[in-house]
Amino acid sequence: MLKKTVMAFVSLWAAAAYAQGSQELQGLEQQLNSLGDRIQRLQDLTEVEIVQDAYGYYVDKAQWHYLADLFAPDATLEIGGKGVFLGRARVFEYMHVGLGPIGPRDGLLIDHQQFQCLPTINPDGVTAAVRCIAFVMSSGGWGHNYYEDKFVKINGVWQFQKLHGPFNMYSGYKVGWLDNTILNTYPEKWPPWPDLPPTVIYLTFPNYYIEPYHYPNPVTGRPMPPPSPRAGGEAFGRPPASQ
Amino acid sequence: MAVTSKALLALNLMLGLSLCSASFARDEAARLAALKSRVQAMAQETACVEAITKIQTLGRAFGYYTDKGYFGEAADLFTEEGSFQWGVDGIYRGKAHIRELLTRHGGGSMTDGPGLPFGRLNLRMQLQPVVTVAADGNSAHARWREWGLLGEYKKSATWGDAIIEDDYVKQNEVWKIAARRYYLNFEAPYQGGWAALKAVSGDWRSPVAKEFPPDAPVPQQYQPFPALFVPPYDYAGTLAAIQSRAPFDSPQRPDDALGRLEALADAKELQLARTHSVRAIENLQAMYGYYIDKGQWHKAASLFSRDGTYESGQSGVYIGTAHVERALSLMGPPGLAPGQLNNYVMVQPIINVSDDNRTAKARWRSDVQLARDGHGRWGGGVYENEYVNDKGTWKFSKLHFYVTFWGDYDQGWAAKPYPMDPPSTTNPPDRPPTLVYQSFPKLQIVPYHYNNPVSGRPTPGEHE
């Protein structure tokens, strides 16, 4: 009788311990999986930035085939004021017809440096965005442009879905941006012609244009306020009396 | 009483009889406890790597705000009581004062909202972060480089150069800037550039400080370029910034419920270690750049593994930390010569960590701003580097800087390019150059260590 009671007690204890153990295992598995999701996001951030940075190195040396490889088959490209090009083949054409033959040409520097990349992975885990600066040092002088690009993950590989590169400032070398600045491009400036007109019309420096941020303020979480309607005007910031 | 002791005896007997299974249970309990503490450590490490990326985001977002006159948004990246120390001007406290400080320096408006007037250029590129997160995970530091293109159309064009040292805190799960120390090195007119700058004498506070006095003076005075000043390193004395996890071998796990979880943890732990290593290598390369900037050859060489190699342009290959230091010394005396500028900006990383987290390769770019004997020079080039995980601390096993161009500041690289220096005869390399090539106006495709990241095609270093 006593033995039976003890046996029952022990087996109850063992069963309880087992149940507790398997519950603990389940909890640990959940923790590991949710950590795994966060770790994957961290890896995604690096992989997206690599695609953006790889793009810059390919532009340096006019490696247009390899550059076009970075785009999804139905990706779009819009740079400066040239309008929108649809699909990977037209990305290649924009570069090859518009900018020059394949491969570096001695005497022609076109370093297209990628600075200050700010990637964001969306909650779906398969789309992302990057804001980046292209700081250009070329035979002609300086360039400072923004990229606000979108990426998509297809079969586990991040690639460009939309490349959008509004120009900010281009200038010659001799006096820099003092007054030797170059106007934005436009669809008919040089071939090839775009598939769609520009999505936004704006002027480069000395004028003011801000390409919207794809992210909210990282501290307040608030979306970007619009720029002042007076921004880019000479009257901006002056008291009414002095206008 | 007797009953109790009998029962105890029976219990002891039973436990004794099942000794084997008890030891198994004890083993299982120990494995479970070990797994639990591993998961906890992984949670901490994940939060640490997330913190690094969030702090990188803060710094870069700051740059994009100031570029376009969004000074209120930039000030909102600080804590309520946050502070901004500007050059030797003083310390400004609180979001309102920080906003006004940035607005006055950037040419924005306190009344008209975000934006800049016609012709105002305020590009302040935020580059080369070294981020260190404190062990408790609630505070952090970073060093940044600001490269400025400033001015007013038809009135002025100016280069800016500054080092930023930041403290950050996490408040309600949000990282914020708590204190920023902005060490202006120079604002140089485009005409003549930094090489033409004369030493400042006396009070060199900015006009902004005179119109808009700070809340407190700076704790330390210094002189800008051409004087040589090394802004204090927040990471002096700690290697935390360049550490991730030491290489580890995952044991074979038993094929039971717990074993399968252990194997899952092994896989996630390795993936986490590799993402952490990417950030450690970013920090390492940036740290190297900051030491090179200031002629700290010994500190820079200490970032190499014992048999690490160094090669720059056509210098040839130097092997081992002592030879690396000698090679670096070819750039100038320790701490640099008076009036010497040696800025190597570290940007555009493509870092690939090996599957086992033991080694890594990376492509980087440097723009170079030099001044020697009153002459300015531009440079640019690409690194293809290799790294080794030395018991958890990342080091250079190979640094190779391929020069794209050297050019005269006044005339530009296109009008007046310079060739690379041949191997030194006074301090010759251990091996000749691994690749003989010429810099601009010749162009050389630097071999890629990686295949195309999307198509997987190998990219030829020669030509398509």
C-alpha cells in the first residue's frame, strides 16, 4: 500500500516534470525562432546594402552587364530627369546607350561612390528600401545625388525593384559649386528615350528639392513633414519686412 | 514516524534502482539549462547588433536631415536634455537650442519650417562609424567623420572636415543621441583648399557662437588644421568594437527533442555571429582609417594579425605587424608633420564573412585628402582586404589598397594626375607588388573577391 502510494507519487512527479520539460522546450523553440527572425533582418540589412554598393563599383568601370544583373526582370530605373525605364533590358540600355560603351576608358574617370547607406527591411521581410548618397568624382568634376531605391527578395536573393536617383548637385572642378553647376537632365537630352515620363519634375542645386525619406523619424516615429513652400526661394527665412 | 522513514527508504531504493535513468535525467536537465543560458546570451547579442545598426541609422538620418534643412527633425534625434558641443564654441543643451544651432550653421529658418533658401548648400555627409555598445546594452558610443560641401551659390564654396564623438542612450526601447561632441577640423575655401589654410591664432569661435551664445563652455580648447589635434577616442582601451564571437565547432547533437533544439540554436548562433562579425569588421576598417588620419602608425599596425600583410599602390607587400608599421611610416613621421593632412575616408563596404565565421573578405573605397608642404592632393582607390577572427577579435590578415588616382588639388585629377610611387628603396617591401598597374589616366578594374551578388556570375577583373 505504502509502496503503491510512493510509486504513484513518483510517477506523477515524473509526468509533471516531463510535461514541464516539454513546455519549456516549446518555449525555447519559440524564443529561438523569434530570435532567428531578428537575426535574419540583420543579415537582410547587410545584403541589401551590398547590392547598392556593388552597383556603385560596377558604374565606376562601366560594367553594364553586371550592373543590369542586379535588377529584377521587371525592375524600373529613373535617374535625374530622364524619365522611367521599364525592365532589366532597358536598365542596360540606359547605361550602355546613354552613358557609354562597356568597360573603362583610359582618361575618363566616373567614380560613382556610395555613401551613408540607410537600409530599411519592411515587416514582410521580402521588400526593402535604401536611401543612399552617390558622391561622384569624375573627369568633369563633382556630383552629389541621392538614391531612394526599393528592393525585393526573390528566391532568397535581394535585388533592385526600383532604382530612383534624383540629382542634387553637379558641378565642374575649377570653382566647384560656387557657380559652375550643371542643370538636371531631361527625357530628350540624349538617347535612349524613356518608357514613361519623369515621376517628379524638379531642379538641381542652386535650387531646392527634397526627395522624400522612405522612413519616419527614427526617434519620434513621426512621418516626414513637408518642406516649407518658401524653401528654395530667396525669401525663405527672412522676416516679412525684409522681403 | 516509522511510516515516514519507511516511505523515505522506499523512495531512496527506487531512486537508487533507477540510477541510470536518473543520471540521464540529470544530464538532460544540465543540457536544458545550458541551452537556456545560450538562448539568453543570443538574445543579448542580437540586441547588441541591432543597437549598432540603429545607431548607424541615427547618424545617417542626421546627415539626411541637415542636408536639406530639416533641423527640427535632426534635433529630435537627441534626448530631451541632449547636448551638442560645437568645435570650441561651447555646449548647447536641449532640443530647442540644438535646433537653433544647426539652423544658424546650416542657413535654415526657425520660422519658415523645414528647408533651405535658394543657393544654400549644406551637405554634411556622415561617414565611417565606429560603434561600441556598452555591456548592459543601454548606452553606446560612436565616432563618425563628417565630410562637408558647404556654401552659397555665387558667394562661397567650402570644404568641411570634422570628427564626431557621440554618446547614445536607449530610452523606452528607442536609441537617441545623448551627447554629441563635434570636433571641427577645418572649413576650407574651395579656392586653395585645406593646404592653403593658415594657423589660427587666438579666439577662433564661429560667428554663430557670438550671436547665439552656448549654454556652457567647452571642457577642452584645441586648434584646428593645420594644427594637429586628435579628438579623443571613446574606444581607447577597449576592443569591444572589433569583437564578435570566437570561432566555434558545433558538436553532433543527439536526435531527440532537446538535441534538435540544440542544433537549431547552433545554426542561429552561427548566423548571428556572422552578422555581428560584419559590424565588427566595419568598425575595424573605420578604426584603421582614423589612426591613419593622424599618423598613429603603431596603433594602425596593431590591428593586423601577426603575419598580416600590407600593400598600397605599387608599394609592394610588407609582412607582419612590424613591417606594416614601417610601411605606414613611409607616409610621414608618427603623429604627422606640421601642416600634414592624411585623411583616408573609409566608405562603401562589401563584406563577406566565411560560412564558419573564421575569416572574411571585403571591398572598400577610400577618398584621400592630403596636404604636404602647403600642397593639396586628392586621391581615390579601392581596397580588397582579408580579415581573420582571432579568438573573437577581428584583425586584418591582408590589406591591399589599389590606387585609382592621385591628383593635384588646385588643378584637379583630370588636368594634373600623379603616378603612384614606386616601391621604397630606403625601406623596401618583403615582396614586389602583387599586380603591376598604372593609376589614372589609366584605369584598372580591381579584381572582385565576390561573385555578382544577384546573378552569382563571377565578375571578371579584366574586361567583359
